[in-house]
Amino acid sequence: AQRVTQPEKLLSVFKGAPVELKCNYSYSGSPELFWYVQYSRQRLQLLLRHISRESIKGFTADLNKGETSFHLKKPFAQEEDSAMYYCALSGNQGGKLIFGQGTELSVKP
Amino acid sequence: DVKVTQSSRYLVKRTGEKVFLECVQDMDHENMFWYRQDPGLGLRLIYFSYDVKMKEKGDIPEGYSVSREKKERFSLILESASTNQTSMYLCASSPFAGFMTGELFFGEGSRLTVL
């Protein structure tokens, strides 16, 4: 079964601290993984995708097939990073995304 | 700029009522999706569509139906609303190229409360 698990409902850090949002997946094929973000009162939007190997707003995520993980990291959190973050997996039926439960990141001043 | 518009931001309905949630996208996207978003459960796919008059069940289709008569419009229908359908409903679209890119463009959401 295809599944995405985000074990932390809430992650609270202080400004300037490193942050890591965990994501584990279950998938039998070659996965495509994504991070989506929803800021307060804004639409859900794509943050980054693993195939691009990009850094967006200082965030990076590395696909670890051995550990079936795709954790989102940022070395120095900013207050404006406070948001809801969802990890997502592209399933066998193309275009359909399977989302995790979401992690709320709170960055305190 | 891709625009996905959900017609109702907030709705309050009574148990047993029929509810229509409308979604329109203006970028000629082939794919359209309906998710519900619940705290602690994340986003769960209800139905999706790859083309006009086509529909596919997602993970939680029970109690819902959809209609796609025009490419730009995808409607979610609750035939007989129940309290456990109180939720935030998100519509999304993507171009066929989105098949591999995974980028969905979301609407602002429709918050439905069933009393």
C-alpha cells in the first residue's frame, strides 16, 4: 500500500535554530516525492520536489530510499517559515498525490 | 497565474441536505481533484478526473459524487450531507504534464459545516 507518514503533528523551534520535518513513505516502485506548504490564510502550494534537487526558501529535502524517508530541512529557521507542511507521494496513477498527515511548524522569536 | 476558484468559502448545511461544491480553473488543465483536509488526517483524495466526463474514485469516495461536464469545472456533490462530512474541501488542478511533475494548483478551500 502507498502511504505517507509524518510522525510529528507540531514542531516548535526558536528562530535561528535548525529544523527537520520528518516524512516516511511506503511505496513499491520508484517514488516521486514532494513537500507542500500552507501559510496562514493562503492556499496550499508546492514547496519543492525531490527530482529537482532544489533549495527553496532555504529548505532542502533528500530522498533516502534505504530508509524510505524524505525529510525536509532548514539550517536556520525564520518566523515566516511558520506554516503547515505536507509531504506527498505521487502514486501509480499519475497526477494523483497521496499526502501525509501534515506537520505544523511554529517558529518562535 | 493559475487560478483555481471555489465558489463557496463557507457553507452551513443541515443533515440530509444535498450539497454542491463548485470548482473552476482557468488554465485549461486536464486533471482536477477533490480532497478533504482534516486536522491530524492531512489531505485525503475523494475523487479525481483526467478529462471531461471522466471520473475516478479516490481513497474516500463514499457519500460523495462528482460531475465534470466542462473541462474547466469540477463539482463535488454530497447527496445527503452528514455530520461526519464537516470538513475543509480543497479543489486542485494540474496540466497533463503535471502527471510527472506532481504540481497541483489548489483553490482556497470550502469549509463545510453540517449540523
